[in-house]
Amino acid sequence: MDLMQGFPPAPEARVTLANWRTRPFSSWAFHHVREIVPSAGIRNAPGDVWQVEEAGPLIDPDEVARMVAGTNTDALVVMHQGRVVHELYRNGMTAEDPHTLMSVSKSVLGLLAGILAGKDLLDVSQPLTEYIPELRGTGYEGATVRQALDMQVGVAFSEDYTAAGGPIIAYRKAANWNPLEPGEEPLDLRSFQLTLKDSDGPHGDRFHYVSPVTDLMAWVMERATGTRYADLLSEHLWQPMGAERPGYITVDRIGGARAAGGVCFTARDLARLGTVIANGGRRGDGRQVVPEAWITDIFDNGDPALWNRGDFAAFYPGVDMHYRSKFYIHRGAEPLLRGVGIHGQYLFADPARGLSVAWFGSEADAATSGYFPARLALVETLRAAC
């Protein structure tokens, strides 16, 4: 199907707010998100781009092609020691196109939190209500910023991507990601947060994956700094990192950032970000972007016990893991970091090898557990070749 071709496109080929996250429409929509959902720009610094070189492949490109065959991969960029060693684009995507990160957006927020904390603009030990007093009387009361960063807030919310109704649908409508029903009164992300009145356990007791918690963190950062979230990302992360292209983030009806899933970057720039992590927070020329202590903390200070009694442990049986500052860590002597987004979005970083893998997809199923083994198999093949 030639999606969105001609004017007007044929009805069956139109990508809309109602179908943009379903196949086959997502193969076009995921790198044209700003044409569907309102967005705010994340500016780069064109005069200060971190120029990356290319180098020979780590493994046979035919092997890479074979390992992604059968997946709905839109883009894959691999960097090793600061050089691009593998790069491919599919489904009409190009190197210039920002693609949705989905929940890898959460990991971007985790890095920004470390930058702001390092500049004394955010205190992660404070309760959320210190920054947003309106949260008193909600399921968030009593939780700290650190617990929000580590997904340890005991607010009642079911992250069920197959649900046809309930809070998750109200959440998507509040974020501008789903159309409203006729006559339906719209919420926004901030007013939606205040509807989450109930708790389903104590704060700090387990890994509890709740996407609205990350959107709340963007609100916390805006309150802490007096600056909107897209501009914080630009000023403190995207420009200092030397991003080659501007990005953007989807926003709700009053400009609230969808920090949990609305960030869109190019594959090369996401790979740059993975290299910054692998380099201890530094870009290719040695300039510090994220405090090294924050990167070290991500790898060293998560709690595997909280992970093991949390929401996702059953999907990774026998894997020694923790979650810290919006990242998943495969623990061990040579740990592997990853950010994960629904429909096949991944960022991997391996500090021991200076390896970064940015992977975009438009898979039909939102859940990632079925796709992960094939992604990890390629990553482990690349790690073995370093």
C-alpha cells in the first residue's frame, strides 16, 4: 500500500490519529509523527555538531541483513568507538528522518535528570509534592523524585496495551495520541495525573512500570527550572551532545510534553546518545555532557531485589537485572544498558566495548518481549566481534 500518496490520499491509505500505531500505517507514521500529533521542537546546535566518521563493519553486513530479516525494522545504526560501523534504513525512512523513540523517551529523561541534578537544578531526594503540591491526595503522595526515576511509585495504573477502555485509554487521549469520542471532554496530561488517586502498594517496594510517572517527571523538571521540557532537553542535552539534527516531542492540548514516549530523533543521533553513555557521559571529542557519576550510578546502584519482585521480571527469567534512572541494566562484569520502547524501539550501550546500537521498528504488537531475543542476538554478535 502506498501510504499517504497523492492528494488527497485514498481513504484506505490515509494515516490518522486513529490508526497511526497499527500496521501497516505505523511504518509511515513512526517517522512522520509530527504530521499526526502536535509537537514541540528540540533544537540542536548546527554550529557545534559532533562529526562522526565511518569505519569498516564489525560483522558481515549480509549477516546483519539476515538477522533483521523478518522484522519490521525501520532503521539500525551501530557505532563502535565513536564511528558508524553499520547503518540501514527501511520502510521509506532515511538518515534525516526523526523516528519515534516510544519509551526510549523515558531513558532520555533519565539522562536529563542527571544533568539537572549535577547543576543543582533538581534534587532527586525530594518528595514529588515539593515540586508539585497539587499531587497531595493522589496516589503519588509520599513518593520521591528518585522513586519516580526508578519506577518505584506505588500508584495504581495498569500498563495494558491491549485494553479497549479504562485509565490507559484516557491517558492516551489526554496526551493527544488517541482521538476523542464525539462530545467527549478532553483532558491534558497534567489534569490526567490528578485523577490517579489510588495506590496499589507502598512506594519503593518494587519495580512498577507506569508511563504517566515519566510524564510527571517532565512536569517536575519544568517546575524546578521554570523552563518547558522541550527547551530543557535542547539546552542541557541535545545541543551539548552535538546532535546532527533537531528532534521533537509530542505535546498535549496545552503544550504538556509526552516525556514517556513522544520523543523523536534520527537513528544516528540516538546512536550518538548511546555512545555518550558508553563513554561515561562524554561525547566523541571528550566534552562531558552527562555527569560521569550519574552514568556510574545507573550501572551500579539499581536494586535487583526490587526488579525481581516487579512487573517485568517474568519476561527475563534467569537474567540478573536492575532498573535505574529509566534504564534497564544487564548486570555483570561487562554490563549492557538498554532503553526499550513499544513496537520495537531500542538503545543499547556497552561501555566495555564502546558500543552503541540504535534500533527503530514498527512492529505490529506493542509488547517488546517477543521481539527482544532477536534484537539481543544481534547485539551479542556485535559485542563478540568487538
